[in-house]
Amino acid sequence: MKILVATSNRKKLRELMDILSPYGFELELPEETLEVEETGTTFLENAYLKARAYYQRYRLPTLAEDSGLVVPSLGGYPGIYSSRFHSIDFGGVEHGKDPDRANIKKLLRLMENVEDRRAYYYACVVLYIGDGGVFAEGRCEGAISREEKGSYGFGYDPVFIPEGYNKTMAELPPEEKNRISHRRRALTRLLEVLRWK
């Protein structure tokens, strides 16, 4: 089954391919990136907006996901603002050419004196087909480290320690990360909804 992935993030596409390819899905990137305004107040709403917009443009079954890091001691931030956390005025703005680095720098600064370092990665995936779609959610529990470690992955991986590990997500090889990730859990549930497994 050929599916369009509503993203321009090649690292995210690689992760999705690693997880879904064994089930016979053929994933492809769109010819051009659409500017979809993420006006939703939840991960589900934003994933749905992206999936619907790309489906309406290309008329192919479209997979979209919205994901991020949730830190309860920060009131749930970065949350749906995870990719642009550095630029929103929550405890100051961080500047830099690399958004991932700026996001991490801001997160560590805000948590410098915070004892409760619990956090979780959250993902919501939407497969839009025709006049509607199906969705599924996944979580990966963990905590925020006090310093960056590791070179794998992307986003907040260098400071996220998955539950049951003493390494950050960025210190885990891709195949291990993909086995425990929030995306894997969301996609596994999606396959169950579709009765693909």
C-alpha cells in the first residue's frame, strides 16, 4: 500500500519507514511541502489538519503525525510547541541557527533547579483516506537529563532518558529507539485499528 507522508522531515520519514516497511507499506514524500497552519490545540487536531491538507492536494492515502515532548513540571510544555519551543515566549526566547539545539538549551535552562524531571514523548498519527481517517496515539515515558548525551536521533533525544534506561534516547542505536518510541507505539496501535497485524 502506497502512503504519502505529510512531512518534509527526512529523519522522521526514515523512522516511519523503518517501522512500517515490514508490513508492506511504501512511504513517499510529497513533491512539494505544503504550508499547513497548525491551529489545533492538541496533537490530534494538528495531525488531522496536516493529513487532510495533503490528501486534498495529492489524493493519496496520507499519513501525518504530530508529536512532542511533555514535561508536567513545566505545565505540559513544550507540548504542541515542541518544534518551535525556542521561539515562543515561555520563560524567555532562545536564539540560534539550529532549532533542535535552541529548544534543548531553553528546556535545560528552565529545568535547571527543577527536581521533578519526569517527562514523556507523545505521538498522534492520522491516516487520512477519502472522506475521513483513523488515528492512534502512543507515549514513551521517561525523564529529562541534566546534560546532553548521544548523537543519534533528533529533537529532544539528547536529553530524554526513556523509562528503564540509564542512557538518553540519542545514545540508543536507531533500531532500539524505534522499538520503544512513541511513534512505534502509535503506529502499532494504528495497524491494530486497521487490522493490519
